[in-house]
Amino acid sequence: MEYVVYLLASFLAVMVVITFHEFAHAYAAYKCGDPTAKFSGRMTLNPLKHFDPLGICMFAFVGFGWAKPVPVNPYNFRKYRSGALWTSAAGVIMNYLMAFLFYPLFILVVWYVCPLVAGTYLELFLYYLFNCLFAYSLSFCVFNLLPLYPLDGFRIVDATNTTRGPIYRFLRQNGYYILLGLMLVNILADRIWFLGYIDILGYAMNFAVDIFGRPISLLWDWIFGFIIK
């Protein structure tokens, strides 16, 4: 039953994290001059508009996944390069801001709310939900910064890069397959022992999440420590 509670909390956290991520892309594109996402009904906080079943299942079970891509027509941007940059970066910026806000909420829930419902499934649900909201916001931010097509990291490189050399063309043409291979190795690493040694995605994600998350935890721990004192 505890695992069922975890899955429910995980799926809800995924829906929140992905919805705000995709909304940020749509809103940034609209503010930069492209109404395509708005006219397609994607500039919304309705999670059903952004739902990709396989991507969300991957997110809930593995810790990273994807949603339906927001349609963007970069030729509508008032300034092509800056519009492409801000639209590409909006999702990861939103997720990092969410992680920054969800961390103190998680601490407050653990300190003040969970003791009120101690020993119940509600306690487990609240703990898992807010923990996943923070962890998934951070992991989705980091995952999407990988410079592999079709992730946001590649699109940021595309928006800031003026050359189209062999490395760029290779990542553009093969990034999707590289990403699938890395994800497959990561999924199987816990089941096939030797794959753990070549789980590049796992190493990169753990390292980057720790680096990206450390300023958030240090700042809020200092704030809470200062308040308590």
C-alpha cells in the first residue's frame, strides 16, 4: 500500500512539474511574439493539454521524462535569436524556481503538518508529494539542460550558436537516439550490474542535481536556522 501511495504522489508531482514547464515555454513564446502555442491551447495550466502518457510514466518511475512539445514558430519572434533563447530556457528556469519554492514547503510540511497525521497514509502521501515536487522540479531542470536534441539544452545551444559545425550536426541528427540509449542504460542499470559502470546519464544527473540543488538547500537551511535561533 505504501508503494501505491508513493506512485499516486509521484504522478501528481509529475503533472505539476511538467505543466508549469510547458506553460513557461508557451508563455515565453507568446511574450516574444509567437502566438502559436496560445492558439493551440497550450498556454494553460491544464495538465491534460500537456499530457504524454509514456513520458509521464517514465518520469514517475525513473525520475525523468517528457511532455508533448509546445508548438513554436520562431519566425514569429520579434527578435529571432533572443526569442528562441528565452523560449527554450523558460522551462528550465521555471523548474528551478519551483524547486526553490518547493524545498521550504517540503521542510514545513515535514515539521508541522506530518506530525498532525502521524502514522497514517496521509502522512506518507504528503511526505512523498512535496519531496517529489522538489526532486522532480530539480531533476527535470537538469535533465532538460542536456545538450541533446530535442531537449531544451540543445535548443539553447541552437539559439546561441552561430556556427553549424560537425558536432552540432551530429547532435542534431543523432541526439534523440543517444538520449534513448542513455535512458535505457539508466533504467537497466539497477537490474544488470555491469551497466552501472557505464550509466553516464545516472552519474551526470546525480552530480548535476547535487550541484544545482546545493544552493537551494543551503540558503533555506540557513534561513530556517536563523528564524529558529
